[in-house]
Amino acid sequence: MAYPRYTNLDYLKEITGDEPEVTKEFIQMFFDQLPEFRDGMNNFLAEKKWKELGEIAHKAKSSVMTFGMNDLGLRLKDLQLKTQKLEDIESYPVYVNEFLTTMDEAEIELTDDMNKL
């Protein structure tokens, strides 16, 4: 039985012309960004730096959407918009935890994908 995936490489294959080496490079660039995204979200949340939290959410949004995580991308956009207006501050940890959990799963899937390319 196939489990639902967090990631979907259709869009990535479209923009890379389905070239395995280019696809691998994109995945590797994403992996290189993950520590910045994770640390940024955790640190800005802990330090209550809402503007910076919104900015890193915006930056991460483009990356996750490249890998087919559109629902997460929309959630990051929600977070970004909320930080701009300082709305529902108590909900920010939920968004950050959702991001971190999804990234853990996405990293496993994409590592597996890379090994198959």
C-alpha cells in the first residue's frame, strides 16, 4: 500500500526538463536551505521576532512549493500575513511545528528520490 507523500516532483521535473542531474541539484539546494529555514523559524519564534519569522516563512514558501508541498506553502503564506499584522500570535508555534514536522518527512522522501535518480 502506498502512503500519501508530502512531496511531489511533478513541477520540479517540469522545470528541470526531467533531467536527473538537474533534479538532484535542486534537491541538494533545498537540503542546503533547510538548516536556515529550521533554525530561523525556531529562533525567531523563540525570540518573538515576528517580522523575521514572516520573512523566513515567505522564503521557505517558494522552496516548499517547488517540491509540490502546496498546502504547506499556503500555510506559510498564512503565517507570513499574520506576522505582518501581528494577528493570532498564539497560533505561530502551530505553523512552525507543522513546517518542521513536514520538513522531516520531506527530507526522507527526497533523499529516497535522489538515491533513485
